[in-house]
Amino acid sequence: MKKETDLIVTTVEHGVARILINRAEKRNAMTLGMWRQLAGSLETLSAQPDVRVLIVAGAGDRSFCAGNDIKEYATIRATPEQREAYDGVTTKAYTLLREFPRPTIACIRGFCVGGGLELALLCDLQVASEDATFGVTPAKLGIGYKLEDIELLLAHVSPKHAKELLFTAARFSAHTAVGWGLINRAVDAPELESHVNELAAQIAANAPMTVNAIKVCLAEAAKTEPDRQLCAELVAACDASEDRLEGQSAFVEKRAPAFKGI
């Protein structure tokens, strides 16, 4: 049996960080301890300047993440106080992933349901194998679905499609998920990992100050009252950077740029 500390595995290579949910035998269902570890990994990676992109994936070929481990609920989520404490832990992990300072990619294979789907949607991009399935299942469990979780869903799909997902608690195909705008694209299962790696490498090769500034500005643009001063300052910092000069020189010299993030 794996130690609980082995259930969230973090690696960094060539500017690409990876977080692997490593509980394939349980369809990568998340325990409370795993949520805590995930938050810790996100905090650590966000502080590493060499990280330019993050990939989140599930171990094995059966599941990205089957959501929360429901078997824990009877003992650690039974009372209002326990539910509040539990939600505090998951909310911290969600917030850290949503606000991760570099681009994030969900690499989705197999089941992607409940809290697993929320994890995927908190990433900037979602790429799935064509045999992946998606669902939101609180209606099958008799538990409430928080407003912020509904808001997250509605940031990706129309109210019409959100209602079908939530009312039926059914699982939907990757093809349907693409059509609804739930994910970016679906690819042949054998090509999923290489496709995601290529996408991550493409992002990592770009000017990190520009990419990171774009991520902040995209988040601000979605707000009712965006922080225009912040966005202007980020754009100005990019324009004053050494990377801007490198990018222009590389373009003129017809070579790949070597961005340093300064």
C-alpha cells in the first residue's frame, strides 16, 4: 500500500512542472490528506521561478480524478463543523490552482467527475483522450453543490448545458464536452501524453513575463471591474524587459528566442 505522502507526486523538468494524482487503484479519488498535499505542492511550485507551465494528470488509464473519496464522508464530513473544515481544505487547493501564476493544463484520461472535473476546470486548458467521460454527481449523492462550484461550471458552459450536467448527474463523452466548451480538445488516447507535452513545451518556450502577464490580464478582463492599472503595469514591464529585445532580435535573425523571464 502506498504511503499517503506518495499519492500526490510532483516533478519539474525543462520548465514544465507536473502534479500526478497517484491513486489509480481508487480511480484517483481524493482523500482529505491528498487535498492538503495538493495545496502544499501548488504553493511550492508557484514559488519556483524555473516553472513556466504546470500539467495536472491522474495515474493510470482509468481516471483523471473521480472526485472526493466518498467513503471518508461518514467519519470526517458528517457534521456541519466537519463539513466546514473539509471545505476549507478543498477551497484552499482550488484557490491555489485557480491563481497559479503560470499556465496550467489538465491532462484528462478516463473518468473526470465531481471534484475531479472541478480540478480540471480550474486549469487554464483541458486536453482529454477521446474515451474520457465527464460528470457532476451531487444529485446522485444527496449532497449540496456550492454556489462557487456552479459559478466555475458556468464560466465554461452555458446555463443550458450546466443544468443537464447537474440535473441528470449523468456522464458525458469527450466529444460532447468539446462541443459544450467544457474542454479545449479531445485526442486519440495513445497520443494524449505526447500532445499535452508538446503543448506545454510550446508554452514554456514563449516569453514567461508575457505569458504570465496575459494570464493575469485574462483573469482581470473577466471581472466586472478589472484592475486596469495592474494590467497596464504588467504590459509596461514586458515592454521594458530584456526578453522583448531578445524576441525582436530572434525574429530578425530568424532563430528561436532564448527567453530568460527578465
